[in-house]
Amino acid sequence: MPKHIAVITSGGDVPGLNACIRAIVHAAQHEGVAVSGVRHGYDGLMRGEIMPLNTDSVHDIMQRGGTILHSARSKRFETAEGREAAAKALKKTTIDSLIVIGGDGSLTGAGLFAAEHALSIIGIPKTIDNDVTGTDTCIGYDTAVNTAMQALDRIRDTADSHERMFVIEVMGRDSGYIAYAAGLAGAADGILIPETTTDWNSLTSVLKERHAGRRGSLLIVVAEGDESGGAQKLGDRLCREFPDEKIGVCVLGHTQRGGAPTAADRILASRFGVAAVDALIAGKTNLMAGVDGGKLVFTPLSEIRRRHLELTAERQRLLTVLL
Ligand code: F6P
């Protein structure tokens, strides 16, 4: 039975981190376990930046984006020396268990840390890119997709009025999850993702056909990691194909990382938070919580990898019919 759990938010922030911290605090307090927060991710852990948490300190954070603990991408924690420093800092406290809310890199680090220093650690997946194995969905993804979709809807209004073409860049360094989902939900005319190589001739011939038929606006969604090089380069290339058109370019960037989490993200974050505390109380360690077809599952941290959007037959069919 853990006596003192600490929670860390690591890597890029996402909407829903605060909802998860809140759930962890509630669950721990409900079971009579002390709970603290580590500030500034793994860097803060190495420096011993620990703050006590209780249900009062998290009572109004469910709806807030960002993380009250702050976050960091720690290069030092990727090394054995950094993890040793973090273990030493932990020994000076009464903390006996950790919950790490992070993406694939932070969770892999958590797995190594647990194995090297015989620690009780449970991981929780968060990233707007949704590119972590072991779960259908990560905290933050749903909100980011909704934010991108709403941006597409707004751009659609002005693009329709002026019958213009727009290229909209969404986040996704190596992953097309946001582009695919926001593009479908926003009725895009083209979706370009890193997982596929775009057939330029077929894309431009579709756009030319629609443009000639004056089908109002044309919206093309591109993931930042797509081989086209992102919205600006794609826009420049399209300008050469459509020399008489004024083509709009919009990079949504970090707008997708902020804002109030959707209900789906708040609920997912709450489920993961409570499940992580329950797992520690049940003596489990070195696992990541996830959902598989709606059910809670746990996967060893050592098996967690970065994943890419799989263009299944159904996903491909939707693109063929709806774009
Ligand atoms: O965390 C994922 C992500 O938002 C990617 O989509 C994006 O490429 C990257 O983080 C941006 O990172 P930073 O905020 O450090 O520039």
C-alpha cells in the first residue's frame, strides 16, 4: 500500500492535465494516501520541487487548460545519470510511488526509472498527437481535434464568402491523427498526413475540377510533419498551380494545445487518474493505463512506443467517399 504518491506532468502540455491531477488527488485522499505534485516535470523532480496537494488545492482546476504543476521536456532525464539524480532527490522525501502523465518519451523514461531504481510507477498517456501505443486515445487529443475543427469551420465561413482556397496546418510532428480527424469533421477537400505520400497530380486535379466548378471554398488540411513541408510550402506550391487565385495559409500551432478540455477529455483524464491510484494501491507498478474499445487496460511501460495513424480500410473508405 503506498503511503505517499507524487504526480508529474511531463512533455508538451495538453488540455485535461489538470482534470487528471484533480482525479489523482481525489482518489489518493479518498484512500487516505498522501499526495504531492512535482513541479516542472522530470527537471523539477531532479531539483526536488515537490508541493503538497489536497482536494482544496485542485477544487477549481477541472476546466482549466495547461497544468498547475508546469511541465518540461527533460533531456537530462533521458540519461541514466539524470534518473540517478531524480532517485536521490526522491529518497530525501517520503514519496514511495509516482504517477507520470506524459507522451511516449516521458513514459519510456518512467519505465526505465522504475526498473533501475525499483520504484512503483504508473504512467498515464497524454498528447494531442495521440501517437502512443497501448491506448485508443490519449488525454488532450479530443480537445485538440475539436479546436482544429472549430478553426476549420470559421475559415470555411470566410473562404466560402470569397470562394477562396485555404491551406490549414495542424499539429502532428510525426502523426496524422489530428489532421485526419479534424479534416473529416471539418469536411476538408484534402488531408495530407505524414503516414502517406500525397499523389500531387491527383490532389491538384481534384482541386482544379472543384475550382472550375466553383464549389465555393476549398480547404486543405496538412499535418505539420507531412512530407510537403507544412502549410506555407504547400500554399506556395498551390499558388503556382493556381496563379490567379489568392490562397490563404493558416497555421493553427499552439492554439491546439490550450483551452478548456472537452467533456470527453475531462472524463478520460478522470478515469486514468483514479485507475492509476487504484493500480498503485493494488501493488501494480511499471504499467501505463489506457483504453481499448472503451475498457480500461494496462500495458507494461517497457512496451510503450510511438505509433502512427493506421490507414485502415474503413479510414481509407471515408477519405475516398467524403473528401
Ligand atoms: O506534444 C506534441 C506537440 O504539440 C506536437 O504536435 C508539436 O510538434 C510539438 O508538440 C511542439 O512542441 P513545442 O511546444 O515544444 O514546440
